[in-house]
Amino acid sequence: MVTEQKKQEFEKQQYRVVGNHSVVKVCSWTKQCLRGKGTCYKNTFYGIKTWLCVEMSPTTVCNHRCQFCWRDTTDACSVEWKGQVDDPKLIVDGCIKEWRDLLYGFGGSETVDREKYAEVDKPLHFAISLTGEPTLYPKLPELIKEIHSRGMTSFLVSNGTVPGMLQKLLNEGAQPTQLYISLTGGDKETYETIARPLLKNTWEKIMETMKLLKQFDRSVVRITAVKDLNMHNVKGYAEIINDAQPDFIEIKGYMNIGHAMKRLKVENMPTHSEIKDFSKKLAELTGYHYADEREQSRVVLLVKDLNKELKII
């Protein structure tokens, strides 16, 4: 549960707490887009309307303490759900309301794109990726169904350590529009060094998750590449990906921001050229194809099937 003290800390960082355990925030790219200064790479790759994307999470706790995470991992760690479980409808209603309220001030700005701002009353997309590990939330299937019932799409970002919940999504017909699974190492040792999991068997759980990806309509393996820490075992990544067969692979460079600056260095940020070199090696070992890139975000997209439609909207 989000304590009053933590709520105050979140609000100073422009988060808004919804109910007892959910949070929402306006992505910096949403703000940039409304000012006519570009869109996020998910718009470039998948057609997401950046200015109509609600970034949120149904929980603020995580069972990882990733070195590259820009969030504070010191007091937001748990291996299981504790406390009250809010209703999904309350969460969706609350997130939309708070997201709109956070954008309210843009209405008086002379630099805002008036056409885009006129649309923010009806968001089209939920990115379940803001903080914490969303698969710890017991009513995740109901949450995704609630989002879809309103004509919105969903991106679910998970560290893959709760395969039971992902299986539940499949069993209950609650697939997200697109599922992201983070893969932080090509082998167990690298993964544990970077992710610093709270349980010892999470690597095995992630491998269970990888076996489920073929059952999802759209799946992505996301690699946050950290120079000198997890860019060395390309073969290991390739073996896992060849077994899992996700639709897409995103290789994105670590950014030295937020609390990550206390754990890592600027030198751990790979250049876009280094990201491209890593991606090329991975493509050669997996048979995946180059599809797109976004230098500003230091990210490259590989696809399994060149005929698969990238855009979701």
C-alpha cells in the first residue's frame, strides 16, 4: 500500500496516487508531443498516439532491484502482494481522471498543439509500465479487460518473474495488446548481478515465462543494454530468444537518470552505434530482421516476421 509519506514523495515527482496502490504520471514524451516537439519511439515503431497514452502501474512494489532502474528501489521491494486489492474499474477511472488533471495546465499554453490537446479527454492507450511489477497485482486480468472494454489498447511491461499470472491472462482471455518481457542478461549470473532479485529462483521463472510467449498475439523481449555489464553474451540472449520466439526484440540503451545515477555511471550508457552493433550480432544469431531504430532514444527494433503488422492503431 502507498503510505501517506510515500504519496507526498510521489506527488513531488509529478506522480498521482490512485486508490490504495496504483500510480499514474504524464510521460515526458506526452508533454513534448503536445508541445509539437516529437513523439516517443513507440509511436515510431507501433503507431501509438503519444499524446493519448496513459502511463500507469497498479503497484509500486517490485521483486527486482535493477541497477539500471531510474526508480528508488530501497523501500519498494516485495515478493508477494500485501494488503487491500483495489477494483480495476476504480483504478482505470482514477488513472484517467488524474492523467487529465495533470494535463489541464496545457490548455492555457500558447505552444500547445490545439488539435492534439482537444483529444486528451479520450485517451486511447494504457502503458502498464510506470513502476513496480504489475504481475504482482492479483486482479491484472480484470484490469486489462476493463481497459479494453473502453476501446483502449494496452502495453504490459513485466520482468517475467510471475509466469503464473501470465498464464492466467491467457486462461481468462485477458491478453494485453502487446506484452513486453524484460531480459536483463544472457545468462543467470549476469541477470542476478544486474536485476538483484529478492528470490533465488527468478531466473528459472523467467525461463518459464519465455516458453509462454508463443501463446501471446504480440510479444516483445526487451533488452536494456548496459555497457560493461550485460552486452557481452550475445549468444546467451540468442539461445533464449530462439526458444521463446517473440514477435519483436527491442534493444534499448541504459540512460543515466534518476536513482540509477547512484548505482551506475555515465560511462555505462552505450552509444547508439554500440546498440546497433549489438543488435546486428543478435540478428545474425537469431534470424530476426532489422525493422527500425530511434537514435534519440538509443533503441533498435528487430522483428521475427517482416510481414507482421507493426502498427497496433
